[in-house]
Amino acid sequence: MDERKEFKLEYIIKSSPNILFKYLSTPSGISEWFCDNVNIKDDIFNFYWDGSEDAAKMLEKKDKKLIRFQWLDDEGSDYYFEFELKKDALTNETALIITDFAEDDEKEEAVLLWDSQVDDLKHILGS
């Protein structure tokens, strides 16, 4: 039985929400840090990695604030992954908050994967 639990990760990114959001929501931006290539058709994002492919539906998008996807394999479930941006009024820093789901024995691996992906994103942004 699938017992995935929600987890959230927060990263401080030295970038404006405007620029950062392009890397989270456009094929050219996403393919620079998340996967090798992305194609979009009718809110379905096809992600390509090393010869494999996975598709996700964009469930929600709030410009410069949030984008939420659900893998097509998870359709009909409550599972999704989400990128949310929050700008701190005092420090002017932008936080990228990633929400995802994993089973207990897979969470550590999922966190390491997100850490690696976000490191690539920070490198591209010079953050």
C-alpha cells in the first residue's frame, strides 16, 4: 500500500522571484536544472532524463509565486510536487519551498535528490 507522506524543503535562493519563476515554470528554464529536456502540451509537461520520460500535469500556477504538478502516474491521488516562492520583506531574500511526497524509506533519497537539483539551480543562477 502506498503510504507517502508530505515533506517540505526550503532553500534560500539569491535571485528575484521574477527570474527564479522562469526556471520553475518554462521548458527552457526547467531543462537547465531539473531534467535534460521538457515539452509541454495542454498543461502536460513531459520531462526527459537520460533516455527515460515522465509526464506531469500542471495543477496550479500563480505567477511568480507557485507552480504545482502531479505526475500522471499519481492522477486521482492527493500526491503532487510544488515549487513556492516567498520573499522575505526584511532580508529581501527569496525562499524556494518545495513540497513533495515520499514513503518513509524513500524520503532521505528524495531529499538528497532535491538538494542536488537545487544546487544545480543555484549554480546556474550564480546564487
